[in-house]
Amino acid sequence: MNPLLRVDDLARHYPVATATGQKRMLHAVDGVSFSLAAGKTLGLVGESGCGKSTTARLVLGVLPATCGRITFAGAEVSATRDRHWRALRRRMQLVHQDPLAALDRRLPVGEQIVEPLVIHGLEAGAEARRQKALQLFEAVGLRPDLFERYPHELSGGQRQRVVLARALILGPELLVCDEPISALDVSVAAQVINLLQDLQGRLGMAYLFISHDLKVVRQIADEVAVMYLGRIVEQGPPEALFHAPAHPYTEALVSAVPTLQRGTRERIILRGDPPNPVDRPAGCAFHPRCPRAVARCREEEPVLRPASDGRLAACHLVPLATDAQAAAA
């Protein structure tokens, strides 16, 4: 079965000038590959600045890729902003991190939910569009009397539901959720996550879910990809990845997740800051912070390959799958 979304060797590089005036290249995303099936969720996690949000915008065709290929439902995605791009964008929508910044403060929220129908020429007649928006408004848990309110008159959770309704109005097959709960308090965030799961069950959408909250990703994702300095370093099912992380970076991230059981997990404190993406270290980019690095890590760059337990890992210290195991995977 062909995946709904396929990303192959995706990269986004930016030319920058150093303090000495030299022209260098910043590798924001550097050779990322993954696939996402219809109705499934891929969680993308990692530290700030690792390239998660840039990957999301590349997938949507908002940013042009330096190299690589993105296909959605068999069609190639580019950032050309032509008729082909617009037709695909109807089927792929973004849920923003900051709902207040994503909404126009000068317009009632109801008008903003209707707007995508107007832009794409759907639903003939203003009243038909309004009725469809009202139905969706209630479907995401908002009262009809809030339809004419302005964004500043709503709570953070209500605003995020408005953003979600606006994304859903076109009937997308893929939602790219870029830190959709980071601006919300814990109880409201839990409500939004439950709503996303409910909508996915009813509408069959696929999610590319980006978050710093590993506990949420574990709850919502069918597959998890861990990014470090523009590359995926580990990918696999959430239970396996969180129960026994293979890559040392994933292990450090998982150790920071709060738990109610004392003494069950030792916190791993990484040394130093993430390397400068303009000046990547030789060999494995993680080796300056890795507590288990060996000489090979400083000299040879690891490739994301199947490990012996079926997940993907880019680490010299992880046992690789045999040819038979790799073929079966």
C-alpha cells in the first residue's frame, strides 16, 4: 500500500555570513526521509532548532526545498504556488503553534473559518458556507454564540479550536500540527489532544505531529521520529522507542520525561549545547555531547539504518539488523 505522504532525502540549506564575512551554509534540514500512511500519526520530536518546523513547512510546500522529493497521494509537492500547489494545499493543512498569532484580530472568528471556502471557491452562496462553518464550529466543541466573537475575546483553548476548525473546513487528508498545545495549560492541552484523536477516528486524517512533549507524542503517535541537528537519528513505534531508546540522544530525551515512579529512571544530563548547524562536527554530529562516544563516532558519520529490533537508528553503537531482518522489515 502506497503511503499518503512520502519524504525522500529532504534538505533545506540557508547561506549565512559568519562574523569574519565568510559565506557558509546553514543546514536546517539535512537529508530527512520518512513516510506516513493515511489515517496514521507520525510524531516528530527533538530540541528547539533541530529542524522540526522547517520540515513541516517543506512538507506543505510553504518553503522550497534545497533538494529532495516530497510526494502526497502520488503527486509531487513543490513551493511554486501555482494551481497544482493550491489544489494539493486544500488537502494538507497546518495547525499553528500560537493560535492568537494565527488569527486575524480584526475579523470575527466565524468569518475566518469561512474564508478558506471563499478562497478555494467551494460551497456556493454565503449562507451555505456559513452553515458549514457553524456545523464544524460545534464539531470542535465551540458554542454557536462564539461564532461572531473576535480572537481576543476567546480563551487560548477556544482559539486553538477555531484554528483547528479553519484547518478542517476544506476536508484535508493530512494535518500538520506544529506544537499545537505548547501555548495551552495542561488541562486545555489534554482536551485538544482528545479532540484531535476523536477527529482522526471519525474523519480518517493523517497527522504529522510536532511537539516537545514526549508524553503527548507517546499517547497520540503510531510512529515517532527523533530529530537532531537537521537529521532523523531514530525512528520506530512509540512503545519500543520510549521503553528502550536505542540512540543516546533519544535516551537523554526520554530520561527527562516526568514520571510518578521514583527511582525508576536516571536523568541523563547532556554536556554542552547543540553544535552550530553552520559548522557541523565531523563524524556523528552528536558525539561532542554523547556519553558513550568512541573514536569511530568522531570520524565516521552514521547512517539511518534498520536496527536488530526493527526500528531505524543512526548510531554506530546500535546493533544493525541482518540482511534477512532488514528485508522482512
